[in-house]
Amino acid sequence: MMVAMAGQGEVAGVTERVPEVPGEPASDDIAGEILDLVGDPTIDEVCLPNRPESASSARRLARIVLQSHWGLSAPLTDDAVLLVSELVGNAVRHTGAHVFGLRMMHRRGWIRIEVRDPSRGLPCLLPVHGLDTSGRGLFLVDTLSDRWGVDLLPRGKTTWFEMRVNT
């Protein structure tokens, strides 16, 4: 079940202060403030509005968790943040949902990141050609993750990816 989402103005106002520069972690104070306000995707699903700006918010939340909380390397963090952006972009563009959920899990040796939406339409991995300007999202997920997939739910689906980590 999706929980109520944070106020859209609050999410945008706080996440604007989080660095988007790859490899530059948020300060612990700002990271904690954002997770307190928006929600911690490692504890429970964080719901975000279905709008293009939510990709930026999801990237920032993911970067906070991956670097500030889990202490993962900058290259792994950058790849995972890119994949979060791709899954969120697909949810925003293709589902017609009002909100979608972000959840992150860290277990010994791997991470799993999920994006849940109420659509049962399945994402499709298409062949990518050199001059294509769109349709590369799942290609990137397939290339950079160790595993990915879709779990159908009674009311929607969860699209996820997993990556091995050294911990």
C-alpha cells in the first residue's frame, strides 16, 4: 500500500539544497533533514508525485542513502543513481500514475532499489542503436545492474534492480 506523500513544495524546497554533483555527498545535517522530511526509502516506501521533477528528487534521495548512509563508492553510487533516474523516468512517462514509490535495500554484498507504480503495464527492453535519442533507459539498467526485473502486484508493479557491492 502506498503511504501519503510529502508535501510537494517541501520536497522541492529541501532537495534543492542537496548536491547533485556526482561524488559529492550531502552533509550529514542536510541528509538527515531531507530523510526526516521526505521519508527514508530504506525504512519504508517514499512516495513522490508523478512529475518530471521527481526524478531529481529520487536521484538526490538515492545519493544521500548510497553515500551518506551506506558509504558506497562514488562510481557505484553514480551508476545506481543513474538507474534510479531511468526507472523513475519510466514511471513518470509511461504509467499515468499520480504517485510512485521508491524503496532501497542493502544486504550483505548487494543493494536493491525498487520503483513501484499502480500500472500493470510491463516495461520493455528494446534494442538500442547508436543514433537513438530515447529508449535507452532499460538498456542502461540491463547493462549496469547485476540483475533487474518486474514483480507484478495485485494493483500495479515493482520494477527493481540489484547491484553487487563490496561491504
